[in-house]
Amino acid sequence: MSFAIYMVGFVIFLGGLIWGAVAAGVPHLYIGIGTLVLLGLGIFSGVGRTRSKDPS
């Protein structure tokens, strides 16, 4: 469940960045590329922070 909360927060953050980029006049192609890169980093980060440790 904490992964879902992490991703919701990250998507809200990403939405704010996209809104700011559109308002600043950044071309849509660059916004799309940046969004995909940041979304991938967010997923990797979310999995790393919410994964339970193996008891060994």
C-alpha cells in the first residue's frame, strides 16, 4: 500500500512539473520525453524505498 501512496504523490509532483513546463512554453516533445524519464525514475525509486528487506 505504501508503494501506491508513493506513486500517487509522485504523479501529483510530475503533474505540477508538466503544468509548469507547458506554461513556460516548452515543446510538447521534450515534455513527453522528460515525463517518461521521470516516471521511470519514480517507479525505480518507489520500488527501492517500499520493498521489504529479506530476512537473512
